[in-house]
Amino acid sequence: MPGRILILDSVAINRVVLRVKLAAACYETFQAETLAEALRVAKAARPDILLFSAAAPGVDPARLVSRFKTLMPGHIIAIMMIEAGSAPASPEAALAAGIDEVLPRTCEDAFLTARLRAVFRALEERRELQAHEDETRLLGFAEAAAAAPGRRRVALVGSHVTGERDRLSDAISGLADANIERRTAREALGASGRGADGYVISDAGLDGDGCRSLIADLRSQTQGREAAIIVLTDGPSAQERAAAALDMGADDVLLPDASRAEIAIRVRRQLDRRASLRRQRLGLEAGMRAALTDPLTGLWNRRYALPRLGAWRASVAKNSRPLAVMIADIDRFKAVNDRFGHPLGDRVIAEVATCLSSAAGPESLVARLGGEEFLIAMQDTGSAEAIQAAEGLRRAVDACGVLADFGAEPEVVRVSVSIGCAILTVSDAADVDTGTLISRADDALYAAKDAGRGRVVCMSMADARDRAFRRLPTGTG
């Protein structure tokens, strides 16, 4: 679906010219002569961007922002202003009023379309994060966003012209929470240069290719990928170079006539935007993790573990390496609940989960399947290694305990686990799905229970299949 842009301008020829340019770039356009007409069109068409002329009569930037937010409360829209010589609103005043972008009165086609692409990218980013955040909050998984860091590092890169460097420093020094550092391009990218929260790059000290390469290199790095990048261009081809910087991944660009106030507003806005996106992403990750983890133990739950196990199962045939799947069950757990109560029983489950996870190691998949049953999977693990690993898990649980200190005489409650293990090899991989693999590990678990509990039984897929046909009932737990 093409982007939808509403053009608001009282001059018909201006609207026509813009419509032709935007249509050539494959945007769907709508037109309005007055603010009232623009509000009616926007309510019906729900555009992505409102592009308005600062010369339109009766259009105050702050009032415009307020009206459109009220009109479409659930719809994220970007508002862009085209400067006009007779307009009272300066770029910095418009930006401060909440306008998303200000275009120069004489705007080259390449710069216009590059600005639009950058705005659409930012819109899509905001909408995706908002949708995920709303969904996780609806499901009850969203958590409070992490607090923003106290002071932010802003690196000035590439300017060797004293006047320009001082102009940038003076503008950014007004940001009370920013520490300004001067860096060369090499320092910005090198290991000795700590990642910054924002990079203000002046292309006066870099050629066009050097500036674009620097942006690309910063975006390829983990810290640079999340940092704000603002480029200051200069000279007769400033708009052309600014367009190239935007298309290369810069968050914003500053043209030569940008005032100190405009520079400060734009830098702060991009720093705040990137920090907000980072907090939203961290909140989303926390929410997604909450959806995929067991709240009692902190282990992965079935929703995460089964697809992950399925991916590991599929890799057996591809990599020609075996997969060990274990199911551990706390022995006679019902007796623990009956004697000490469910609250202590929950503590026992959580303690066993901690012991299993610690003993299995970070490369293993450890999950709670439900109740007192746990899944442990280990890649590149054959029968001998699996038996050794499972015995280590069993001994780790034997060594754990939970203090029951609410009775007359406090005591440490200790439990054991029985572990059933199934080994999937290359020869069986094509015929065994994830459900069958878990069932075979469960068959081995039953064999461990039948053999007296507190022990490990490891079976090949053929042994487990044979066991499944002659499974005997066991006692509780």
C-alpha cells in the first residue's frame, strides 16, 4: 500500500505541483485548501503525513498539531511544514510546537523525497513498536520501561572548521543532560571510541563518500545502530548531500542556514526519539520474555520450549549430530505438598528449577513443562554424554534443599528426581517429530520410576518405542 499524504495549501498551483511530484514517487495524495477542509479529508482518508504550507491562512503550527491529534487519537500521523517567506513561524518555533519536520521553501525534489522516506521509516517504526506494546500490555505481559540514563554522550565528528565546530558546540551545549565529545571518524568507529548516544556529523571535514561510509559503518555496529545520527551539510550541494545522508540511514540532517536553536531542538528530538525507542524495545523484550517464561521458576515455558526443541530436532539430520532430550520429574512430590503445603511445594519446584538450570549450563534448553516436570535438551549429545549429564543433574538436585521453618522444629526438605532420556540420532531424525521425541523421553522417565525413582534411564529411539508398548503403571510421583 503506498503512503498517503494530505497536502494543505491555499494556493492551487502549489497543490498541483506537489501532487505531481508525489504521484511520480508513487504516493497517494489528497488535497485541501483550508484547515477545515483538511480536517474533513483527514478524518475520512486517515493519511500518514500532513504536508502543509506555512503560508496557509489561519494555520498555526501548535493549533494544527492539537487539532489533528484530537481528530485521530489512535492514528499516528506525521506533520510536515513547508517554509514560506511571509510565514511568521520560524523552523525552530514550528519544531518546538510539535511539527515533525520543516522543509525549506526552495526544496529540491531529491531532498523532498528523501525526507519523506525518512519520515515514513520513522512512522513505521513507531507504529510497529506501538502495536507490539499494546498487544503485550493487553495480554498482561508488558513491564515498566527502564529508566533513561542520567547524562547522554554526544559526539561531534568530522568538522575541522573552527567556526562551524564552535557553532555546533554552542548549540548542543544548551542540552543540560548532554556531554559533548569531539571525535574523528576513526575515533567514532574505533574500539577506543566508546559508543555515543548521538553522533552529529559535519560533512565539511569529510567528502561525500566519507560521510556516507561513516553513517553506514556506524549503523553496522551494535551501539551505532541504536544511536541518533544527525548530519550537518554545507555548500551549494547541501540538499543533495543531505538527501544521500538520509537514505544512508541518518535520522536527521541540518542544512547550512540552520540556527543554533534549530540545531539544539533537532539534536534533542533525535536523542529523545532514540531513547524512547530503546525503552520501548526493552519493554517489549521484557514483555515477550514474560510470555515465554514460567513465572514461578523463571525457566522457559512450553510456548517457547517446544518450538525451540522442534528447531533442534530438525538440525539433527542437517548437522549429523545427535540430540538428547530429558524429562525430569520430582519424586513423590504430592507427599511434599500434603505434608508441608503448596506454598513450600512451590519453593521446592523453584529450587529444583534453579539446580537443574545451573547444572545443565547455558548451552542447554531447560524448561518447565508443568507441575513438577521439567524438560532438558542438549545438542551434540550422544548416549554416553547424556547419561553423564543426566547423572550430574540428578546429583545437583539431591544436594539442594528448602528450609521449612514454620513448624516446631525447622527442617530442610530434600527431594530427588527421576530422569528419562531419549537420544535422537541421524538415522531416526526423518521419522521422529517433536511430540514423539518427548513421548519417548517420557517412556524412559516411566522406566526410571519403575526402577525405584531417583535414577536415570537413557534409551535410544528403538528402545523407547519398545518400552512404550509395554509401559507398566507406577505409583504416584
